Amino acid sequence: MKRQVFRAALAAALSLFLAPLPAIAQANPPAFDASVVKEGDHVVRGFRFESGETLPQLRMHYRTIGQPRRNAAGEIENAVMILHGTGGSGAQFLVSRFADHLYGPGQPLDASRYFIILPDNIGHGRSSKPSDGLKMRFPAYTYNDMVEAQRRLLVDGLKVNRLRLIFGTSMGCMHIFLWGEQHPDFAQALMPMACQAVPIAGRNRMWRKLAMDAIRADPAWKNGNYEMQPLMGLRAASSLSVVAGTPPWWAQVNYPTRAAAEAYLAERFEADLASRDANDFLYQFDSSRFYDPSPDLEKIKAPMTWINSADDFINPPELGLAEAVLPRLPTTRYVLIPSSPDTRGHSTHTYALFWKDELQALLDRSR
């Protein structure tokens, strides 16, 4: 009986928050001109990590689009920060499926109106990371460390003391919940995509742990002191990542035969493997180990639109985790994008066509 009541309540909740699926057959918007992107580095000296470890110099690499606009007090008032997911970098937000729909004239994040900041987080991209040379002697960073490094980049490096918006995907989604709690007045609006507001546990932690253990179990890893990548462990870890990120409906429609599925997998897997470093991978996946915003959700007061996808292996909606905490988030609109042959599972967060109207609505209601 209790299970039936729960299922009925969950079905009712989902019916309130399902987002309408946009028409895919639309004219392609003009391509974003990547030549306008500027890059830079901010060095934080003597950065102290949550573990008590320190780095004499922590490098935070970033990209910016657009120009800062200042108010009468000289404060930057149009800054938007966009946060990437595990294993990514700020560069992922320059791809056409994201940038072409958001940064152009009249689009939600029109670069003539906003100063857009795309950081590479600790351990990622061209920011400080284990593969720079410290290997497993690199400080054992956490999500709290990453949020603090973002704040230092903004305040000390770019002189931004308030953000118009924080947008984040996957790991960046989780960072937003921490931002909203730790710095509730810093951002005027929040848009987390593809995460939950609870600890990473259950199957989500299991597959991550299996991926990390695969690397550690490879004799070629040598406790992180390898000279060549430990490919046996890295292949196993990357395989789990590919499975977790592949949407079933899309894959079945687009690769309906064994040969087609295996050809796609070979291409995708080799590209994924070529971009990974084993120690960086370990740190990236383990940085979520202490994540748990659930005790302090009431501290979030900025208008927020939180979006997940119904075909997300990493955040399966049938668990009802988002619906359980929504009563504690009175400024939040929750949206669940329904599955279709066109949605991309966990990666729907980077396909702006599915949610850009929700972004515009959030900007409108948070003026």
C-alpha cells in the first residue's frame, strides 16, 4: 500500500514538472563566432584545501565572452558564470549545440549584453591538476575547494562581486547548490542541470567507485607513478563512463544493428580514452565524495530553475529524489525533460534546444 501511495505521489509530482519537448526540426541558428572568446589564467597564491593541504600557486584557467558592464558604483553587473561537469572544461560550452542557441543576438545569453565566464575547474582543462607533475601528491580536492577557487577567480581575478546567473551542468549543477548555500547573495539567479541535491550514493557512487577501482587495480598504475597511461584500468573506467552517459532510446534509434552500435562505440570510446589521464580521472571522480547540500537547502534564496532529464542513467527520476526536497526550495521551479529519441540522457544538459526557453524565463523572473 505504501509503495502504491508513493508511486501515485511521484506520478502526480512529475506531471507538474514535465517540460514540453521542443520541436527538433528548426532552422539552424547562426554559428557562434568562437574568435570572440578570450582566455586567461588567474593564480591563487597559497591556496588552502579543505584537507589542510596547500598549493603555493593554484592556476585557474578561464574563458570569457562579451564585455563587463558596470553600474554607477563601478561594480560589474552583467556577469554570468557557466560551470562544466566531471572531466570537462569551459571549452565544452563553445560547441554549436550550446553556443549557437545562447550567445547570439536576441538569444538568452546574448554576448552583447552579458559578460560570460567559463572556468576550468580545479583538476580539469588547463587549470592546476595532478597530471601537471604532482601526480598523486596533488591535494585531494573536494567540491567545496572547487567552489572556493571559482569565488577567488571571480572576486580577486575578474573583480566580479555579484553574478547575474550561475548555470551549471552535472558536477557544475552540484556546485550551484553549494554556491546557493554558502554564498546566498552572490548570484541573482541559479540554473542547475543534471544532478540531485543529496549525497552521491547508491548506484551513482557504485559505478564511480568501480571506475576508480579499475584504475587502481591496474599494475601499470604504480600508485599513480606511471610513465605511460595504465590503459587496462583506464579502458575499464572509460567504458563505465560511456555506458553511464549513453541514452538508451537515442542509441536504439540511431544504432539499431549490432554493427552500427559497435562502430559508434569504437569511435566514441577511442576519443574518450585519448582525452583522459588516469590520475586526473581519479581525482575528478573522487572530488564528489563529501558532496551533500541536503542539510542546508533552506539557505538557497535566489530564484532557481533546476532541470533534470527523464532518460538520465546517472540521475534516474524514478527515485523521486528531487521531488522529496522541493518543498524546502520555495524559490525553485523544477523541470523534468521527458525522454525522446532526440534527448541525450545525462548530456541533454548541453543541448540548449531542449531548455533554452526555461533559461530565458528564469532570467525574466529574476530581474
